[in-house]
Amino acid sequence: MRLSLWLLLMIFNSSCLIAQKLSSIQKGFLDKYGKEIRTEKKTGELIWEPVAESVSGKTIVALGEVNHGSREIFLYRNELIKYLHEQLGYDVVLFESGLGEMATVNQFLPQYQGDQLTSGFFGGWQTSEFRELMDYLKEEKMGVGGFDVQRTGAGFVGFYEQQARLNGWSAKDIASEERAFGEIKSRLSDYGSEFSDLEEETLALIKKYRELIGSLPSTGQEPKTDLLLAKRTFENRIGYLSYMLRFKENDDWNARWKARDSLMASNVIWYRDNVFKGKKVILVAHNFHISKENPREEVMGEFLDEKYGNYYYSMGIFTGEGKYIDSRGNERTTEPPSMEGLDIKHLIQELNQPLTFIDCADKKYRGGEWLDEEIIINDSFIDLHNSKTLVLSKVFDGLLLIDKSNLPEK
């Protein structure tokens, strides 16, 4: 009897702890400023007007994800991308994927079918949800690209060889360099490998990529996009090999992550200056990369915010419960809300609706002070120090909160 009473008290106390996370004033704020993204009854389309006002005047809208494997994040984000294109004139989507690999997808997109549409993505994004998005981008003839300095998927060799034939570029066999890149990339990522065993080979490959750049025609005043993309891809290969070799030498994780994110930001800027001039751009990446501030790391969003200021809009996307695929391809179950403080899942539970948008600028209203305070974020990568909290208003301009998550369809 005593044991049963003790269990009842524990359950009651736990429920009270969760209920007490939000005050009545905070709940009132969510009721007023948590904008539900409703479904239009006749058409079944989502009504994104609450987002439209917030992104008005922005030239770059970055759409995040709390993990790389949630079906609901993928599907809702697809619908938001369609809205941004059809209603607000965004004509380009750049992905957290290899620049050269996505150059291939962009080149052959009119002919691509089925799994070819996602061939430029890393494995976690090779899903039916992303194929649906790529089908839409193909149909709408939108611009597509990748801003990651890392190589993902496959296909750059085919892009280069076709462009070399069409444009009379050097007939050098880049397939051998790309094979060597894959081999050295694996060894640079191997914790057991040593700098001394990799230095000579890596520097030799960097030299070959520089020679490939030198073999390309001069870009001139109005260079062809294909020529620019080929050159930029080789420059990305050099950039990746250089910072990974430095990492092997000094084991400086912060420098490694800064190098990647600064190069990704540089690629976004390069696209807007050279390939998609004057276009309004959507970025698709992990919340970590699009963040406008990170106390412990230097991330892509910080560099873009410094460059574009109020023309850059960062939207963090989070889920409340369910299952997802992590970056290693493993199935995970979302952790319950933390008992140690205010968890973003407490907010999602309180909202009690499938999809909600919150503009972080609304923090000035009473009850929204939590946007300026540390909040717990689990089930995600925040920084190299394994942090679990962040200040939402400093990191994002807006939030998209999803109640449930399921596994994507491979």
C-alpha cells in the first residue's frame, strides 16, 4: 500500500513539474502569437500568410531542421517552399549538399526521373519527400544548387566531362582525381590515420586540382555558368582537403567546423554574385548551420547575417515528439520534455496543434520573455561542447513548431 501511494505521489509531482513550466502569462502569449498554420478546407493547402509578413523584403530565407531525418519537417518545409515560390517570388533553392554534385543535378534536372532527382544529396535526404520536392522544382524550372564544401551523392564527373566536350575544355581525366579525392577523404576522416601518412598525398592532390583550374579557359567578363561551377567545385575540393589536413595536424575541432561553415557561407554569396544574380534564394540546412549566432562556434548563418543583415531570415524548425533518423542513419525516438527547465517541447505541447509559426520579434510582448532566455533543446546538434540550451531570439528570426515526427520514406 505504501509503495502504491509513493508511486502515485511521484506521478502527481512529475505532472505538476511539467504543468508548471509555463505560466498563465506565457500561455496567453502562445495563444495570441503562436500562429497556427491552418489547412484551407476546399483545397487542402496550408495557409502560410502568418509567415509572409515576417519574410517580407528578405532576399535569403533559410529553412532549418532539428535533425536530418523527420518526415513531417520535410513535408511541411516542401509546402512552405512552394508558397515562397508561388506567392513571394523565390526562384532558387540551395541545399546543404555538395556544390559540384548539385551542379550536376541542376544541369540534368529536366531529364532526371525518380531516384536521379535526389542523387546529389547525402543519404539521409535521399527520400521520397525530397524526391517530391525535386519534382516540383523541376516542374517550376527553379534554380537548384548545393552550398556544402563537402562532397555528397554522386555525379560531378559526368557534369564536367559533358561540359568539356561541349565547350572544348581540357580533356584531362578528372575521374582519377575524384577517385583519389574519395580515398583521401575517407582516410582524413579516419580517427586512426596520422598527419604524416597523409600530408604528401593530400598536397599532391591539391596541386592536381590547381592544375585543373589552370587548364580551364579564362572566365572573362561574362563567363558561362558551367565554367564557373566547374572551377568553383575544384576550389571547394581544395578547400576541403586543406582544412581537413590542418585538422589532422592540430586536432582543432573548432577550426575545422568554422572552416566548413565559412566556406558554405562563401558558396552562398558566390552563387548570388555569379549564378543567381538578383534572385531571391531559399536555403535548406540543419538548424545549426543557419543560426544567426552560436556562442561557442562560428556558423554559416552568422557569416550570412553579417553580409546581408536584415535581408537574411533564419527559421528554426523543431518537433515535439515521435521518431526520426539521426545523422548516422539510426532510428531514434524523441526524448520527452526535460525536467531540468523550460524545454521547447513544453511550448509545442502547450500549443497542441500540428503546425505553429512564431516570429521571434514578438518577444517584446508580455509572456514572450522566454525567447530571450536559455531554453532546452534536445535531440539535436548545437555545438561541439554538447550544449543543450540556446537563446531562440538570438539564433533565429522565426520558429516553425511541429507537434509530431515520423520516419521519412527511403
